[in-house]
Amino acid sequence: MSVSATNEPIEHVLVVPTALFREVGYFQGFNANVDRYISTLLDPAHTSFRPRNEVEEDPSFKQLIPYCIFRHNGQVFFYKRGKKGGEGRLHSKRSVGIGGHISSTDRMSGDRRYLEAMHREISEEVYLESGFKDSCVGLINDDETPVGQVHLGIVHIFDLDAAKVRPREESILETGFAEPAELLQVIDQFETWSQICLKHLFG
């Protein structure tokens, strides 16, 4: 991890070339064909760690982001992003996804690094106080927004034994569980990735 001019450490995040994503099979929106993408996109031969401040503005790379949806008895966890979150372009939006970047400080390699990063992000953002079964259900690509152009989401559904998810970060506000149909009624209030997930997984 390098240091900026202000002596702040610069986070290095996992990326793949956008050209590789297009080679495997470009799509806009949601794609449930997980097996087609994951083994290639997480192959260390194709991935690299680059300064986050650079790749946030560079659409020639896609940052891989685990995007975790919590579900209990058919109801989905949701929240509102406060102004203290890391991605300013998503402030004040509602969301059904918890997750974030895979960092060079995550210790494992390959698939294990990805899973370690996913669980680290969950534990940084919320208290997950329930047993669960996790399944990877699809990928999100949204090239119609500046945020989406530099990220690729890998969507997981966590089926919980109990509806026990509490915010840990100050940026996670107004949390709860609701029927997907209720969230679909106010879908315009949600960030784009959540809109895509709600429509394709629960619509």
C-alpha cells in the first residue's frame, strides 16, 4: 500500500481489465450465469491491485465488488446510505446490498482472498448475528452510470436463520427488513445496483 502526498495510505483494490470482461461476455444489467465469469475474473493471472483513487476514474478496469443481500423468510434487508460512506456518488440512496472492494491487505489468494474480503466488508459494515447459507446468484454490470462504469458486482444472497442484522458503520441508516414487493414500489429511491437486483431477483 503506497502513501499519498498527504501521507495518507492509498488503498490498492482488486481489478480486472474491462477488455477481459468484454471477452468473457459483455452484458448490461444482471447476469445469472455465474460459472461463466467467476473462475476467469478471479484468476490471479488476470487480476491486479491498483490504487483506488486512480481506478475510480478509469473505465479500462473493473473493480470487483461482492454485493451481499440478506434475506429472512422472504423479507430483504435494506438501509439508507448516510453522508459518511466511502462512495460519495451513492450518498442518500437506499440499498439492499452490503459489500465493498477487495483490498491488497486481504491476506489469502485467489478465491479465498475474495471470500475473506467479502466477510471482512460485511463485518465492517454490519453486525450479522445469525447463521446463514450463502449462495452466489449473479453479476451486475451497469455502464450507464459513472460508478457502474468502473465496478463489477458479484451478487450473493445470504439466507438468514433470523432477521438479526444491525448497522456497525455510521453511514448505514434507517435499516429494516421488508417484502421485496414493498421495496419495488419505491424502487426509484434505491441505488442502481439495488434496483437491478430487486427487478431481476424479486420482480
